[in-house]
Amino acid sequence: MINNKRMSDFFNSKPFWVVFSIIVSFMLWGYVDSQDVQGTLTYYGVDVTFYGEDALRESKGFIITDVSSTSVNVTLRGSRSVLASLSAEDLQAVIDVSTVTRVGSAEKQVTINYPSNVDQSSLSVVSRTPNTISYYVDNEVSKSVEVEGVFNGSVAEGYIREDFIFDPATVLITGPAADVDQIKSALVTVGDRTDLDRTISYDATFTFIDADGNAVESSSIVCDTETVNVTMPVKATKQVPITVDLIDGGGATSKNATIDCEPSMITIAGDASTLEGINSISVATVDLSTFNPVITRTYPIIIPNGVENVTGETEVEVTIEIKGLSTKVATVSNLNYIGLPSGYTADIVSTNISNVVLRGPAESVSAVASNNLRAVADLSAVTTTGTISVPVEIYVDGFTDVGAVGEYTIYVEVKRG
């Protein structure tokens, strides 16, 4: 009696029924599983794959673009155990393009591929969403486009920025002809910088733009580089005068000369420390004895090393005028020579030099007499014999403020001896 009661209490206890329920559940699940119960399951976001795409590009130069959807949702029917073992990543929605022969639009139903370890006959496709994929077959082309830049900032006062320098200067792009043909250049935007007083250089990304400046977006475009190095030179500027160096002569000094330069000033740019030492640009050295009373000449503007001509003027017209002096014409009869090399003799053929222009203060010029004038030829460069023309220097003895204007020559007969 006692044992029967204990057995009755055991079978009626809660722990017994809990254990019993677990055992029954496992038995039922095993039974269901052994019966290979059929069901359906939807897999979301199965990737669309184009079979033969690489071969199509290599053999025919075609590329797939404008794909209507890159993934599909697939509902499969089959064994619940098999369905449960799969995920969206295990499946592929395949479109076969290996037989494509021409450019144009196309649309195909996707084929669902399963992993190799799954018996494909045990599964069937109930639905695909979308059921078909449309796409476009285009020619794949390449071209180089120039890199351009835009600056959305400011430089400090007294500084200028110069043209961008890009490395590389061009970008090679490859992709569908329809997309590549739209692209005019690769645009680098430099912004959010104010009061710059130095050159900047860094690696930057770029945006493709068309001929109208609109951005061109295409996931099918492939570039040979994702960034370019952009350098934006920023230099100090300075305005300096154009000057002419004068050599006193012909009775005139710089005090007697007025100089007019057109342009009279130019703006130069460079490193601030370099500009600090440049206060003018001299374009020529002019001997005042070579003209009377005015001369106008054009000279090139030569910029010192390390700076640039921002103004852009490459030539200057210089007018020099002698003022406050008088002139008169005289004849020089006192002719001599110096420097004749050893082994030569010389006889002066000319008897005088007429029409010699003398210049200086009026009082001094009027006082010059013929005995104050002499012409001296330097024969130190003589290497041949015969009658030759040689230049002379005119001396006005006794008058430091009077000189001859212009160039004069005499004839000398040179012999061996």
C-alpha cells in the first residue's frame, strides 16, 4: 500500500509532467523532421549577378549599366530543414549575358542558384520580386580628363593666389560610353580657408562635371586614381617703380635729365622675404653723352629671380630729356692717338672733325675755344695694316661741365714698322 501510494504521488507530481512534456516534444519534433515536412520561406535581398559579364567586357568591350535592381526577394518551397539551413547570402539571382552580341536595352528573368551542397531538385521557386531585371549593354570606353580647381575662400590683403597645380594633371576614366562622354573634367574644390598668406598643398578628392558645370554621378565609372595632389601657390605682392640708370656725359648729369617710363610701376609677387629687398626694377643703363636733347627707347622688363610679374607688362617705353643746358657746334683739329701696339706705325689721315656738338651750361659752352678741344683715338686693338676708321673720345680741356654729344671717328693709316 505504501509503495503504491508513493508511485501514485510520483506520477501525479509536477516534476514528472515537466520532464514528460519535454521528452514528448523532442519525440514529436523528431517525427516531424523525419517526415521531411514541406514549407515555404522568403529570402530578402538576394544579390543579382550577371554571368559572363567579365568575358563580355574582355571579348566585345561591352559593359552592363542601368540595372533596374541589384537584389531580389525570393520565396522558395521545399523541406523545412533545408529551407532553414539557407540564408539570402547563400543564394544568387543570376542573369546570363554571355551570349550578348549588341549594344542596347534588355530585360531577363533571374535564375536562382543554390549552394553546391544543396539538392536543387528538393527546392522550387515560388516567386521572385522583381521577377525580371532590366539593364543596358553599352560600349566600354576610356579617356583622360583634365583636373580643374575652384577656390571658395580668400587670401590675405597684399597677397595673391596663382593657378592650381595638380599632380596628376589628368585622370583616366573608364566606363560606359554614355557616361564617359558626359564628363568634361574632374573638379577639385578648395574651400573653408580665409586670409591665406602661404601656399597650400594636400591630397584632394574630385567630382566629375559636364560642360555646363553640373556634377556627373555614375557608379559605373572607374578611375585610375581616387585623389590628386593640389597645390595652390599664395604669394605676397609689391608695387615697385621702373627706373633707368644714367651715366653722366656730354656735359649732362642725372640732375639735368628727366625720365618718363610707361608703365612707371609694376606689381611683382613672390616670397615676402624676397620682395623686402626689391624696391625698384632697373631696365637699362643710358649714357647721357649719346643723345641730345631727348631720346625714346623701348626696353624689356627683366624681373629678378624668385619673383613674378603680376602686372603682365613685358616692355617699358622710356623717354629721357636733357633740360637746362645749351649746345653749340665746333670743329676739332687737334687729333691724336694712344695705345698703338709695338711693331706698328700710324699716321692720322683725317685733318679735323667737324660738326662736333658741345653741351653744357650756356656760359661755359660759349667760352670754349678751338684750342680747348682735342680728339684721341685708342689704337690698342689694332691688328691689321691699312687705312682704318677708329672712334675717338672728345676732350674739352679746362671745362669739366662741358662735353661732346654723340660718337665721332677719324681715319688712321697703320703700317708695319
